[in-house]
Amino acid sequence: MKKLLALIFLTVSLFGADHKMVASDMNGNKLHITGTKSGFTIDEHKGKVIFLEFFGHMCPPCMASIPHYNKLTKKYKDKLAMVAIEAQGFSDSQLKSFAKEKGINYTLMSADGAGEFYQYVSGRAGWRGAIPFLVVTDTEGNVKFVKPGYVDESELETLIQKFSK
């Protein structure tokens, strides 16, 4: 019961209402984001479950997650939007090389490109730098799952099925 109450409190307090932001991925594509009372929406990914992960290019558990995210992004392309923010200082050009090397098929942002969104999520979620750090929203943008640390593929798939329409 305590865990459920903590999750409800975290979900309600995680994000402020109607806070508009614009972030850029590593290719300069803009994401239009609205922070809401119960989460956030990304206009470009409306109606999808969103996995937002803070990760690092030198983090072994983060590297282990990449194949899972690639597979799930392909399998659930109509239900899932994967957005990852690199938190260990890569520039957009470094991220482009990294994405090519790793075969990444989802949205990547540098902390600089994510800008205010990076600060907003990290501040509201109480993120203190531990990576990987995953925030999951349902199709309406309500935060439903927050977890520091590695999340295995079967649990990720369960989250997609549970929170998609």
C-alpha cells in the first residue's frame, strides 16, 4: 500500500500543469512538449505510450537496453514512442555517430538539445543522475511508471501492452 501511495504521489507531483516546451533531437527535429498536472505530452507522439529514458553512452546497463528499445520501437511503431536523452555530455554530432554505430531507430537528444525539457523532467522527477532512468506515460500522457536502473525487455513489453489503448 505504501508503494502505491508513493507512486500516486509521485505521479501527481511529478509534472506541473500546462508548461510548454520545445526540444530538439540530434537531427534538429523539434518536439513540442506540454507538461501537465499528471505527466507530459509530446505533440509529435500523440496517442502513443512514451518511454523517456535518461541514459549515458558509457553506461553498461544503458548499452544493454539499446537492442530492447530498437526491437520494441520496431514491433510497436504505432503504439510506442521511445525518446532517449543522453546525460553524459555527448553533442548532437557525437550522438549521430553513436546512433549509427549502435543502429538506434528511436529519438535521441543531447541534454543541450532537450534543453528545458531535460531540466523540467529531472527537477520534477527528483532525478539525481542515476542512469538509466525511465519515465513511462500512457497514451494520454499520464506518468504511469518511473524507475531508475535497468528494465528488462519483458517488463518493457508489459508496460507497452498495459498502457496502450
